[in-house]
Amino acid sequence: MAKRKKKNIEDVSVQDKKIIVRVDFNVPLDKQTGEITDDKRIRAALPTIQYLVDNKAKVILMSHLGRPQGFDPKLSMKPVADRLSEYLGQEVILAADVIGDDAKAKAENLQAGEVMMLENLRYQAEETKNDPAFARELASLAEIYVNDAFGTAHRAHASTAGVANYLPAYAGYLIQKEIEVMGKAITDPKQPFVAILGGAKVSDKIGVIRNLLPQVETLIIGGGMAFTFLKAQGLEIGTSLCEEDKLDLAKSLLEEAAAQNVNLLLPVDTVAASNFTADAAYKIVDVEAMPADMMGLDIGPKTVEKFSEAVKTAGTVVWNGPMGVFEFEEFAKGTRAIAEALANSDAISIVGGGDSAAAVELMGFADQVTHISTGGGASLELLEGKVLPGLDCLLDGGEGRQTFAAGNWKMNSGVPADAEKLLSELLPLVKDADSTIAIGVPFTALTKALEVTAYSNIKIAAQNCHFQDNGAYTGEVSAKMLAYMGVPYVIIGHSERREYFAETDETVNLKAKAALHWGVRPIICCGESLEQREAGETFAWIKEQITNGLKDIPAEKMGFITIAYEPIWAIGTGKTASDEQAQEVCAYIRELIAELYNTEIASELRIQYGGSVNAGNAAGLFAQPDIDGGLVGGASLKPQDFSVICLV
């Protein structure tokens, strides 16, 4: 979970602007009547929508509903638009399509304070594929993107992440609350920190357990998954749920907890029944005396007391997963007791969506816990330490520009196995870094690199691209190809490309525009030779490279661009520009951007320094007021050294 705040809707002027908002209106419908049976997801989004309406924005809402296979009138957004109209006290205009003529016409004619809704996003197969062209079409409807759908934030879909490659992206109130409450619980919890995990399978919670072990004082495990741990300890569990192939894993997790002095609590008694039915006869048995022909369907009273005692003394409690088969009344008592303990606790109490959230609401304790997450899968992946695409894509807030450390492996480690080894070594070293991190790998390693770094804070860059989408360009790779692979960054105009492959300012410009067109973020390089520096031509040369490289790139696209100043005389030579020399040129670049565009764009632009950056000199360089990180060559091939640079 990123430590850095995200910008929200109050950080941008929305008046008279078209704002496209991703909401989670995937509400349950009655199968017979098509009526909405529970509209809490609609109500949850009202604060964001109302704020935008009150501030005279032109609001375009988008959501999926169910899993249609193409157009399906039974899964139209019409019931949702009608219900939302009632809550807002004004008509919500429903488009007949998603990115078709009707949607575009209605978006074009939208007036300040009006609200429209696109049809079901999943009428388009491109939505779940995060198709770049589809994301660009969605983005073309608006000027600003807002994500307020935490329930889908763990999915890299066009509407949750892809649109943010084309529009500045902000958090709505619902997402903001999730980031603040869930994020703080994970990164800076009030102690003692107690985590309660339940549900059926250990396999669903392995990542969560591993991520939480270094942070919690007490880890409580209940539900069906507890029996895998009990059997791993050599206990009889009868016919209870058990993942036989996870017994060794459970044993190792118990050992890890002991090694880290974590108080790991398992059930001491269980509500056992002979069969899995709501009216099954049951009895309370100690886990050490489990009958071979019975199964545990809930935690017993001694366990309730033990778990509740841990909750009572906690500073923060995070709960994900029920303690038993809470859908059956007789086997819901353990889950109810834990919910009650949470409700009566003075701890910051967070229920992580899914079944545990449903249980708390069903049992009437929803208003007595600090926070109930609106996303089951999203909250679970957040607890697992994953970087969620729908949150990661939002603009960073906080003071100043975020440091951007980018590595450039050049023509090294292009064999996928080598790339995997290097990245796997780097990942744990930088997981707590507050900087943006990208690694430029050879084309041959892109697929493996993307796979290894998925849902992490390391982004992948290509080292070059062609400006044409396709054609007879043997050996070239287009920006379009990179986009469809899911590559977020591309290095353009590196001095080695200019020297060895006749790159010019004009081709750099064409490549930058192609990358932006496909939602790939360019890192545009510039820099002078030693002869040019000694002749006093540095600024003139940099001006020419920047001015020509950014020709016809509109102001609204500058937020997706990074400039890397790399003096050619310092690349791979062991020579480094002094802090003062690097700062002088980077400050000039910022002044030049202010002239070409405006001071606001210039102040937000990230400018890297590159040229023999290493673990020893990075801190001094990055401390300069106009240097926002580095484009790092050789040191990026050494995980330990590069991690030091990323953590500056």
C-alpha cells in the first residue's frame, strides 16, 4: 500500500468540466422483476456524485452490472439510472450505448450540474481486457477521470485503470476513505494490531498471512481454513474442510509466526455436526477430541472467549472472513460473537468486505464498527500487500513531486530467466519505497518482467518504440504493441539511440506522440556532448531537443511525460555531473517548459538526471530542487545498489 496520499476531487476544479466517474453499481436484481433488491452501492457513491453536481460539473457515470455476454437488456443500467434519479432529485440521462454515437452525443450536450450514465460497460468485451483503444474512447468523453469504485479497484480494466492513461485521475470520497482507513491500518496501525482471518481456504489467504505476520501482534485464524492448520499440528479433524496439499505450507506459516513472536490463535473447540445442512444435529467438542465422523462448522464457546479477549485489548482490528458457516443460523453464532466483540471494542475496527462484511451488516453491527470495506476482493488484495491498479493509477498528492527512479538495463539481462532473477531480488528490497520505480528491460524480457512485477510497486518500461502502429519495419516494436502488452512506460531518444541508430528530434517527437496516443508514458531523454558543454552550447542544444521533441504535444498530455537529462559525457564513463551542474540544466529545462506551456505544468513535471548515477551519489543529486529522480544505467542491474537509489 502506497504511503503517499492520492489526489481527490477537491484537489481539482470541476466546474463546467466533463468528469467521467467509475462507480460500482453492480447491484443485485430480482430475477423475476428485474428490480434492485439492495441499493447500498448506489447510496455509497452519492457523496461523490452530489459534490460534483453541486460544483457544476458535467458528470458521466460508468459501471458494470452482472456478467453479460454482449448486449443483454436484462442487465441494462436503466434500473440503476432510475433509482439514482430518485436519490439525486433530478433525471439521470441514460446513454443507449457505451462509446457509441448516442453516448458521445449525450456527453457532448451535457450541461453543468447534469448527470448521465453510460450503458453497462461489460456490453463491451474490451472493458475487461483493458483494451487501450477502448480506454481511449472512454477518456475522449471527458476531461477528468474520477475513480470511486473500490470494489473493482483490484482489476486492471479499461474503466478502472486504462482511462487514467489518457486523463488526469482523482479519487472520489469512497475510494479516499478506503485508502485512508485501510491504508493506515496496514502501514501505520494503532497497536496492538490484531488480524482475524476466516473463510474456507488457506490458499485464499496465504499472501495476506505472509504480509501481516511482520506487522501484527496477534493473528486469529478461524473458519474452515483453521482445520488445515489444526491437521498440520497433528490433530484429528474428522470430515472438516481441509486442503491436504497445503498442510506443509500451514506448518511453515505456524513456524514463521513463532519465529516472529506473533501470537497465532487457532480454535480450541468447535461446533461439530455429522453433515453439512442447516438443521444438522451438532455438539460442542474440543479440537483435541474431534470425532472422526464429524465436521467443524463453527468456532465453539471457549474459542469465542479466547478470540474476544484478544479483540478487547486491541488498538486496531482487521477482520476478513467468517468464523463458520454463517449462512446457517445454528452455525453463525461464532461469527456473530466476533462481530459483537468488535462492536464493543474501543479498537479501530475494520471489516474487509465480502462475507465478513455481509455478516456484520446482517447481524446489525454495521454502525458499531469503524469501517466496512466496500470491496471484498480489493480489500483482501490490499491486506495481501498488493498494489491495486485502480488506486495506483490515481495522481499522487502530498507535498512536492514524487521521486521517480527508473532503471535502464540496456542490452543486458534480456533472457527472461535472468530478468526474473534480478526483479525477484529487487522486489522485497523496494516494497516500502515511496518513490515511483520503473525498470527499462529489453523487448525479449518484457512479458516475463510484467508477470514478475504484477500488482507490485515496480513498473516496467520498454527501451524504445516505433512511431508507426504496424508495417514493414523489420525488427521494430510499436507503441501500440507495448500498449496491448500492458507496458506502462517507454524510454525515448536515449543518447545511445541517437548516436548509434540515427534518432533525431523529429523521430523522438513522433515516438512521444505515438506513445501518448496509446496510453504509454514516455521518458524523453536529452543531453549534450562534452564538446558542446566545453563550447558553451549546452542550453542551446537542450532547448532545441526539448522544443522539437515536444512539438505539437498539447498541454493536457504533459502530465504523462517525464524528461530525463543525461549529459552524454557522463553516460557509462564513470563521470558524473556535479550536483550543481545537474541542477543548473534541470532548472533550465523547467524554465523552458514554463515558456512553452505554463508555470503550473512546469512545476508538476518530473525531471530526472541520468549519467553514472549510483548508490553513493543519488542522494545528493535527488536533493536538488529541480531533480526528481534518476534514469539509472549500470547500477540498476545490481538490485542492492538500485534499491538504495529507490529509497533515497
